[in-house]
Amino acid sequence: MTEQIRIGIAGHGNLGRGVEAAVARNPDMRLAGIYTRRPPESLVPRDPATPVHAMDGLATHGDRIDVLILCGGSKEDLPRQGPELAALFNTVDSFDTHARIPEYFAAVDAPARAARRTALVSAGWDPGLFSINRVIGEALLPDGATYTFWGDGLSQGHSDAVRKVPGVAGAVQYTRPVKEAVDRVRSGTRPTLSTREKHRRECFVVLEDGADPDQVRHAIVTMPHYFDAYDTTVKFVTAEELARDHHAMVHGGFVIRSGNTSDDNTQVIEYGLRLDSNPEFTSSVLVAYARAVHRLNAAGRYGAITVFDVAPGLLSPKSAAELRAEQL
């Protein structure tokens, strides 16, 4: 076996734990260390041999890590960590605030390019795999329309955003596709649908003691980029109810491109995911792209990149010759 790719994990929430599991299933990789803002001694890794360090020790560990996977949240963590850490490491992250990706890309690109590092931003399944399928659908069917539906399931990014609202002690958020909209799209009729017509959002929230529920509800439903464009309901529950009824992390969704290749023929392309564990699947995507980042950096591709810049073969541990023989 060639030398293993050394993976570091920055942050050890659901996504970080998923990266641990994914690295263990890739023989060409090994986990070089976990970096946490919590007391390192309080963290129990899957493999007891995995080193655990304080996050503020990262800057001195540049020679120990080939690719650092950033597992913080998009609302507050990644806008700060992404540019800082791209100056020190090759990185992969799952920044998922779609409207802010161009500015985030620019913020990461400059330090990564200056340090001759490679930083892949906004990987995962959306943005990420769904983004690729949107581009392919539009390229294959230029006379058409693209629709993306998320759910039915729990959104990590939106749940994290709700938990950041003052007065919230705990929360989850579910994204629900509107069935009537999905049926219209699958029919190939190319309906014009607003954001509000395609999805609704449902939040289950545990309040901190003394918090005003009306203020919390207003802060959630008016949050830009997350909830303001949707029909959003907020339901207040106890901590016990949240733990009992909302611990599963199922998710999924689909991208549909419908279009015409001639006046007589309508074509519909659909790509879908059904996930038992949103964070574990997202982590698996990040780990595959870490392999590509390692290869691209070795080839001299520096700066920020996205999934659009990565050839599919670079994700696979197999050689180009093996892929031609087995998959083409």
C-alpha cells in the first residue's frame, strides 16, 4: 500500500464523529488527530489510539496532517476558521449557506493560494453532489428547468442556526418538501415555483429558562438565508421530548431536471438520496474529497476550489487504469 493520507479533524460534533467513522473505512487514510475546543481529556475517540488535542494547538501541527477536515458550523465557525486554517493546511469543509458561498470562497482563496495550500469549500451533498447534478442536468438539457427538493429530514445547518438564537437551549429543524410541488415537477410540465411553494420548515425548540417564546419565534422565522423565505413553524418542547422524539438524523432529497430534446420529446433526469444519517453521509463525502485535495495539492493546484473543479476519478482510491477497466 502507498503511504496513507493523514487526516485531521477540526471539531468533534456529529460531523466530526462521522469523519472518524469514514476514515476508518478507507484503508489509504489514517486519522492523525482530533482537534476540539472542549477539554481534550473529555473527548473519547472511536479508536483509543487517536490523539486528541486542543484546537489552539493546530498551528504547531502542520507537519502532522495532510488534509484537515473542518467540521464546524456554517453560521459562525467556518467563516472564521476557513480562511485561518487554509493558510496552514490543505482543507475540506461543508460551508452550506448557499447565498454566501462566493464571498466565503474568496475569503478562503487568498490565504490558501499565498500558502500554496488547497482548500475545497462547500462539499457535502448540497452544496456538493446535488450541485454537480444541477450542472450536469443543465448541460445535457439546455432547454429545461432544474428543481431541487430537500428532505423529508433533519437539516444539520439549519438546526445549528436555530440553536444559535438567544434563548434557545436546544433545537432541531426539519425540511419538508411540498408534495404537490414535487408531483408537478415530476410530470415534466416545468412549473414556476417560489421557494415558499417548494418547501416548508418545522422547528422543535427547547427554551432556556426565562426566554420569551414570542421573541425566539420571531428571531427564527425572520432569519435571513435560513427561514425568512419559507413557511416556518416553531413548536416548543421539553428537553426530554427533544431527546426522545428527535434524535434521529435522517435526511435526503433529489434534483430534477426536465427539458425537451425536440418538440415531441420531454426528458426528465432525477438524482436522489435517502439517508439514515445525514452527518455520517456528509462526512463520507468530505473524506472522499480529502483524497482529491491531497492529490491536487501534490499536483500544484493551489487556492480555493469547489466540487466543480474535481474530476470524479480523483475521489476514488483506485488508479485511473483500474477505473477504466472496472467502471467505464
